[in-house]
Amino acid sequence: MPGDTVIRAEALTKRYGSKLAVDHVDLEVAAGEIVGILGPNGSGKTTTILMLLGLTEPTSGRAMVAGFDPLRDPLEVKRRVGYLPDQIGFYENMSARDNLAYTARLAGLTRREIDERFTAALDRVGLSEVGDSRVTTYSQGMRQRLGLAEVLMKRPSVAVLDEPTTALDPHSTAEFLDMIRGLKAEGTAVLLSSHHLDQVQSVCDRVALFHNGRLALSGTVTELAAEVLGGGHVIDVEAHGGDLPKLLAAIPGVVRVQALGGDRYRVDCQSDLRGDIARRLAPKVDLVGIYFAAPSLNEVYARYFAEARDAVA
Amino acid sequence: MRSLRRRGGSPWTGLGTVVAKETADHLSSARMRILEALLFLTAIAAAYAAIRQIRATIGESPFLFLRLLTMAQDPLPSFISLLGFLIPLVAIALAFDAVNGEFNRRTLSRVLAQPIYRDALLLGKFLAGLLSLTIGLLSLWLLVIGLGLLLLGLPPSSEEMVRMLGFLVATIAYGGVWLALALLFSVLFRAPATAALAALGTWLMFSLFWSVITPIVTSLIAGPAEGVLGPNLRFLQVQQIIDRLSPNTLYAETTLALLNPSTRALGPVLVTLSEARSMVPAPLPVTQSFVLIWPQLTGLVATTILIFAIAYILFQRQEIRA
């Protein structure tokens, strides 16, 4: 249910000395959309986020977040944006309630709003039992949930989550991703930066891939796969005997063949060639199976950066 | 383009919240309690010793109450010199980890992601420190006056009250200088221990070594202290200037002039014999004492503002991400 554009960055650039940390990044996010931000460490993800939040001044370029310019009206932007930093910290000697009440007061909420929203938010992240304990007693995963509760309390129109699932166990991660989907359902636009590609793929509508400060690719996972893998379709073939790679490569429409180990091969093709492959291979080899493999973000990512490295070398 | 840019919203949004939270932190912290215990015990001991001395020796003096603060009795120093020594310590302890602490706890980006400017955070931290210091000093001040009332059995005159109030204000201003300095170091150094050491080093330099450094530097600039025709006037002048670069000197001169009404001038006095004869040998009225310390007091406040401004600029330029 994407709606109006809530984040728009135009040629956003940040220069530290002679190093370009972010280089002319254009980005658009609509309300109720989850956009995953990917890229190696130091590729400009966090700097872009900080510029969108008005926490760092861009060297050049413009941004519009929730209808305001973060450079000109940072307070209006920050009132509407919830931010979960990658390394989150709390005042250890204060209770979770006091910690969140402090930031909520800074955000301009009244005492009554704070009480109501705190209870609701803690309930949603599953911490209502320990809301009055001091944060010292919290595990890293609980802190991350508490950080999300802080974002929820603000009822933001944009939520920026910087590597929120880094310290979570698989079960909590699944819960966390559900909470992110909940934000989307409420019409909140979510920017999710993460290194866990399968998580990003499972939750995000679109993906933006950063590389050396540039926005290298953006679109849905299928679009990226079409661009990087050559075709949008990936087929796994398992068979015994014969020179399988050579046979497969000879089929028209096959872009790439890759050995997966054993007698398994992965074939990137421009269209769904399962029928062709079956017809061509069946007389020559002992066919075990042909599987349709959805393009995985992991693969797109690995391939993109392998090619980027080759291009440099 | 940047010069035309005007930020929307008030820079003071959230200031009250920051001050309230930080003050509550200070007042409930173990660090503050230890320091206040130290300050209260030593200062009250000094005042008590002075009271006993006053009762034993002096029958009548127009400024008995003020002597309570200025009189030293072995082995204790006077109340004011004790304060002059300990106030910087308290102020440094209140602020040395103000900003870098937020960095290290990783709370800074969370707090600054709220709709406030950095101005409110830094000023709020400074004001909260000043408020905590004021609360401590005010209670100490009242305690000493109460002690004097009980043990001396006579109330302070209105003139004495005005002078003591002036002394309280000067002490807070003096604390402000050290608070601002500690805050500056907390912006400058990422490690709180480094910031504390730097601030304590500055404190030691001014409180212990400044009197050693001053004559050396002075003789480098103005030549030997004793000229052919007697004391070298230029030496004295330069020495005074360098001496007054230290906030401790400014504070000591302020308290001296305020609490010792017979102080007529600060620094060397050059008068002819006839002029000296025509001077009235009486204590100065309050207003004149205030005129005398006005430059010192302004100097303390100005130093505070200057140091805070430097800290402010550095903090504005700092990147949030660690």
C-alpha cells in the first residue's frame, strides 16, 4: 500500500576531507514501504541515514523527509522520524521507563501520552514484565527491543533502523521482523539497514545497494537479480554423467553455469528454460532433477561485489 | 547557500528537560555525595575552628561574622581558602564526563535524534552542573551562618550579609569557570579519564604551581625583580597581569576584598606620602568593595562564557557517529 513519498534524497553528497563518504545519492521512499539499505561497512549507509535525520550536514544535495528539509527544519524532521542507531545505548542506572520517558519528553510528549504509549510500546516488543528494571540488567537483545519501543512511542511517519537485528537470536529476529512489518501496516515508511540479506529479502519491498558511497543498485530483488545475474531466473540442475556444464552452456538463453558441488549445477537464464533443459539433457545424461531457484539477495550481493572487485583488478 | 540558511525551531527546545534530568542525576549520584561530604566536613571544621579562635581572642570587631570565613587556625586553612581549593574539584567532577560519557554509553545519537538542538544538550548540562553546585554551596553557606549564629550568639549585620552574599555569588562564578573547563575537556577528549586528568592538571597548575611559574615568566619578560634603584615597577605590573590570568587569583582577590572590608586596593599601591596621610583609615563601604572586585568578578564570568563558547563550537562540529 505505498502512498505519498516521505523520503526524497536528491544528489545527497557528504565529503570528509578529500574522501567522498556519500556520492550523489538519490533515494525515494513512500509511506508504508520498507526499503532495505545494503552495502559493505564504510559504503556510506549510516552517513546517508544521519544526513536524512539532520544529524550530519550534507556537503551538497537536498533531502526532504516527512515533508521537511532536515537541514532547515531538523526539529520538524526529528519529531516525525524514529531512529534506532546501530549501536544503541541507554542510561544504565535508570529504569527502562525513565530512559524512554526522558527521550519522549525531549520529543515533546505529555506525561499522560508517555504513560500510555510506554505501556503499549513495551507490550508490543515483549518487555512489559521488565519495564521498571534498570537497563543494566538487560541483555543486548532486550536493549534492541527497547530501542524499537522508543521508536514506537514516537509514532513516527518514518522509522530508520540501523542494523537492528545484529545481536538477536534467530527466534527474536523473526519476532523483530514481524514488528517491522507491523510498522509498515500502520503506514510507516521503514529504512532498514542490515547485513543479513535473507532478512532484508524477507521483509523489504525494495532494496538499495550502496558501494563506495554511491547508490549502486536499487529496486526489488527480482529487478536487481535481472540486472546483476543477467537473467531473472535461476535453475538448479542435478544429473549424472556427460559434460553437463558444456551441454547447459550450449542452450540458447543460458547466461551462466556454476557448479554447486556434487552433480548439481546452477544455471542463470533469461527466461524459464526448465522445459528446454529437460528436452536437451534427457537423451545424453542421467537426469535426477530440475529445480526452480528463486533469485536470492545473497547471490545478487555476492555476484555484484565479485564483479566490482574484478572491475577494479 | 549555507549563510542564508536559517534553522527552524528554537535552540532551547528541550533545555528544561535536559536540565531537570541532569540535575537529578547529579544530586543522586554517589560521586556528588562523596564530594559534598568532603566539602562539608572540611569547610565546617574550618569555620568551627575559626569560631573558637574568635571567641577566645577577639572581644569586639565590627565584622565578626566575616572573620568566621577568613580566619585560619593551624592546622586548618581558612574557610575561603579551603573553598578556593575544593570548589574546582567539585566542578570538575560534575562535568568531566558530561559529553564523552554520552558518546561512550552510545546514548548521544538517541538523544540527538529527538527534536532538540545540540545547543540545548550542552547548555542544559552546564546549567545542571551550575545548579547542583549552587545547591551544594547554598546549603553550606547557610550551615556556616547558622553555626555562627549558634556559637557566636549574635546575628550578622546587614552589611555583612550583603558581603557574604557577594561572596556566594563569586564562589559560584568561580565554580562556573571550572565547570566550563571540565565540559570543554569532555567534548575534546573521548576518554573520560583523559578529560578528568587534563582538568585536574589545569587545576593543579593554577592552584599549586602558578605562584612558581609567575615570577619566572615575569623575569623573562620584565627583567629582574630588583632594579638598581629599588624594586622594578615593571616587574610588579607584569607579575600582576600574569598572576591574574589564573582564575584562582581572581577568586582570591574577590573574596579578600569582599570579606575583609579594610582591603583598599588589590595589587601594588603607589601613593605619595601626603596622599597616604590624607587617606581615611577606615574599612570601605560595601559599594566601594564591590567596585573594587567588579573587574575580577566580570573576569570570572567572562572566562566561563569564553570557555563554554569554545566547547560549544567544538561540540557543534563534532560528528555524532563514534
